[in-house]
Amino acid sequence: MNTSFNYFIPTNIIFGAGRIKELATVALPGTKALIVISSGTSMTRFGYLDTVVKALKAQKVETVIFSKILANPIVDHVMEGAQMARENGCDFIVGLGGGSSIDSAKSIAVMVHNPGTYWDYIGGGTGKGKPVTEKVLPLIAIPTTAGTGTEADPWTVITNLETKEKIGFGVAGTFPVIAIVDPEMMLSVPAHLTAYQGMDAFFHAAEGYLANVHQPASDLFALDSVKLITKHLPTAVKDGSNMEARTALAWASTQSGMVESTSSCISQHSMEHALSAFDPSVTHGAGLIMLSVSYFSFMAKKVPERFPALAEAMGVDVSKLPESERPMAFISALKQLIKDINCDGLDLNDYKLDKSQAGALADNAMTAMGFLFTLDPYQMNKDEVVGIFESAFDA
């Protein structure tokens, strides 16, 4: 157990079915909001945007809508959203939708008052690593998916299309001040996205449990998230209207965000960011799934100590197994879960990616998001990273 750690999660989390209505009564951090949503139609089609606008109007809050966010959000839209907020005098931001919208809202909140371009503040890759010196606008996060947990952490992931870099960033000010997590707003997510998003939360938890900065609280959060997702994700994929499953997954996602706040993701996320930086059509959760068996099989062989507990959280009675087989029990359970959510047919070779790119992907992962490699329980070299990519292409 790590016995020296920080614990800081300042977000007021309002959790539960139907609790979006409390946006009309909770104390708000301003009087004019920029609402950040995706370029898709789901926020309007299912009435979520209208619900939020009406709730804010009940508190005499004016709203401006920024609706350009992509599934893999980009720097250009961060800068455009920040300009819109400045021009309209917005004093807080609302991120409504999936992780891409909320992440973009965080990054926009940084850039409303800070000078230069967003990439000036990014610490990895070609970023300049400048400190954030001016005010970050307060943020309200309203997730409509169960996956990223970004409502309970400070992290935001944005892609620089010019440099093909997808890099995480965060400061204390990018923690949402309020998160309203209402599983009723997640009922409309289609089955395949439910699967991808649920597995993103699963890997946040698993990686956070393995990270060399794990701590007592993150361990508890991580193992419970793994347990909840293993139990409820197959149900939600088969029956998206199942409120018990949706509620469990909503909490597991938020709780996995708390894992990211108290521990960290590790290099699996760096490697997936390389995949979706090279081909933005790779959905983040799908990319993680396609890497996962190769990645965790490698780690389980190198540092087996913490894998049995992950297997137990997935429902495996490891006490009945020889000690030498207990770490790989997690891999068997992971394969079964991927099959149970109908994702065993995913194949990296179906994207604009090729095994011959493994070296370039490894370079990108170890440069753009190299910091996460320092948090791995085993310190990989480039050849080992290349090997994991190649194995994932061969799977």
C-alpha cells in the first residue's frame, strides 16, 4: 500500500435518476452559461439540451450554445468555443453529453481568460507546458454517457490534428464545481456505444489499480468499479432500458473518474491515444478494447502481484486456482466480458491502421503521453511497446 498520497476531489456530485431537475435549484457559479455539446443530434433529439436550458432559465441564467464538438475533440473547437464565451460574456461553462463535450468544456474554460493557444499549456509532446495563470471559468458537468468519468476528475483529452497528438491535460481549476449524474439521461445510448463507454470506465479502474501511484481510496474505488461493470455492462448492452444496470454503470463511471483523481491511468491509455490520433475514426473505448488483451497479458506476466484481485472483482474465485494461474485469470475473465458485450469481433485491421505502423504508434504514445509510462508498474522500453501493438494487430 502506498502510504503517502493526496486526496482532492472538490466536485459536488449530484447522483441519481431524475436529479437533473435539481439544476433549477442548486446554487450556480454564474449568470450566463456557454453550453458545450457535440455536433450530433442526440442532445436535441432526446430533449436533454432543452431540459438544461429550461432549468437554467428558471434560475434566470442566460445561455449560449456551442455545438461543434467531435467524438475526438480538437484544438480548433476549443479555441472557437472560448472565443464565443468571451464575446458573449459567459461566466461559467456547462459540458453536456459524453466525455468529448465535457472535456472540451473544461479546455474552453481554461482558454476564455488565458492568453495564446490551447497547445501552449499542454505539457507533453509538442506542447509548450506553460502554466495556467489566469482564471479558469467554473464548470458544470452533465454526462449523458457512462464511460469517461470526466465529471469527477480534472482531466481533458484534446487532439491536435496538425501534429497527430492526442494529449491529456488538467489543473485544479478544471475539476467541475458541480456534476449532475442522472442515469435517466443515459437510456438513449445505443448498445455498441454503451459497450465502448463501459469498457473505458473499466480500464480507468483497472489501470488505476495497477498504477504505481495507487492509494487506499483509489484501490477501493477501482475494484468496485470493475465489479459493477463486469456484472451490469452485459445487461445494459442487451437491454438499454434496464435502469438498475444503467444506474450501476453511471456510478461505476463516476467512481472510475475518482480513480483517475486519486491514482491515474497508465500507458494503455497513451497507446490508445496514439491509435485514435492516427485514425480519429477509432472510438476511444473500442481502441482500448482492441489493445487490452495484448496489453494486460504482457503486464500480468511482468508484474503479476495485483492481477488476482482484479480477477476476483470480476467474479473469479482465484482461491481455487494454482497460485501461478491466478494473474492470468484476469485475462480470461476480460476475454469473456468482451465477448459478453459483443465486442470480440473488433479488429484494428478494419481501421486506417496497419501493423507496419507499430513503431510510429509506439513513438507517438511514448512522446505525446509519455508521462503515463512512468506510472506503469513495469517500465517498458520501446521494443516492448511495439510488441504489444503488433500483438494487438495479430489478435
